[in-house]
Amino acid sequence: MALNDILGKAAEATEAGATEIHMVGGLHPDLPFDFYLEMLAALKADNPDLHIKAFTAVEIDYFAGLTGQSIDEVLQELKAAGLESMPGGGAEILGQQVRDIICPEKISGQRWLEIIEQVHTEGLKSNATMLFGHVEEYQDRVDHLAKLRDLQDRTGGFQAFIPLAFQPDNTRVPGAKGVGGVDALKTLAISRIYLDNFQHIKAYWVMLGLKTAQVALAFGVNDIDGTVIEEKIGHDAGAESPQALSREQLLELIRVAGRQPVERNTLYQELRSY
């Protein structure tokens, strides 16, 4: 996307009442690092009240290689340009044996952990994710959770843990099996028990589906994400959930589950209780 297109999307989100722009991308071979700095600065100038959550650890590693700078130097420049927090993408399954099958060209799980630790040291909050339901075994999931819990003990920089149900369509992962509802709910519940130092466990309805995300509120989840305006990654891989969910639809989903809806911002500060 060109910068004007990105700014247009952000303007649409602001007009729709969004408080955050969540932005990740590929490792573009032709764009200089300055493009990303200019993009952040322009987004913040046009939308000063919009929280910018952007870039995965994979992208941060790429920027460091592109510029010859250290991870700390890259993060400091991004922060100065307007970056306020980071998502948790790129973690997939942190064990290298699984990564060699599903994402052999991505940074290692150890490198992901090292970069996120530096992110937290720089004062930026992030989320943590786990992509499950492909070729991994249960032990791989537990090992993944253990690594996240250990890092959280050191930094306290993770805001939420988000298990992402793998969508097998249009992928090249051999033997990928996808995720059933029971497996998804068990994974969420075990994550809530094991990650005792994470305050929030999130059900990402885009990949879980609306009904499973709703039931997940009784399985340890305290956050349903969110009033999404547009999502491409999960849907390109076969997600059958809606492309967007309005505030009213989300309120109804939560109330029917017997919970009280509370609107929050990126940093989990309460904005409104319904």
C-alpha cells in the first residue's frame, strides 16, 4: 500500500470510532527504513489520538538487517516516529523443530524472544501469540507457554496472550489439521491456568469464530478482540467469521454469554462500561 492509502485507511478507522491502528506487513525488499518512519510520523500527525500498534519481531529483525543498526537503535527510532506498542505476531510455535516445518525462513523462536525482551526493555508493551492446530504436538504448545511465562517473569511487558487457531486453506503446511472447538477451548483454559503472570487472555473471534469466542468467556478468557474493521490474514487462509463486527454486535455477544461488556483501549485502560 502507498502511504496515501495507509493514511486513508487510518482516517476511515478514526471516523468509525477506532482508538487503535494495528498494522503489520511483509518484509518488502524495495522499501527503505525511512519509509516506515515517515509512515508512523504521518499517521500520528493526522490521527494524534489513535494509538499505533505496529510491526512484529520479524519486521524489527528485518529493519535491523536493512539498516545495520542494533535492535535497540531501530526501536528507538520507531518510538520517536510514533510507535506506541507492538502486536505479538511471528511467534507461531517457538520450538525450532516445528518452525523448521511451518516457517523455515522466519527468525528462530529464540531470536523472537530476544527481540521482544528488548522491546519491553525499551518501555514498549506487546502481546504474545501462539499459532496452534497445524503440525505441533501438545508438548510444543506447553513449551511455548513456558517460554512466554519465563519472559513475562523477567519483563512484565506482555499485555495479553492470544492463541490463534490455524486456518489451513491456501497454505503450504504439510499435514495441517486445523482446530476444532473443543481443542480451542481446552487450549484457552490451559493457557489461563498456566500463564498466571498474564493479566489478559484474549479470544480472537476472527480465527476462533463468533460462537467459540463467546463460549471462551467461560473458559478463562477476559477479552474478546474486537470491533475489527478489516482483517485479511485469517480470511485469506479460510476463516469463515465476518470481516467486521460492530460495537452493538459485540455488546450483544458478550451479554448473551452472561458477562458485562467493558470497552478498553490498547493499554487496557477502561473507557466505558456498558
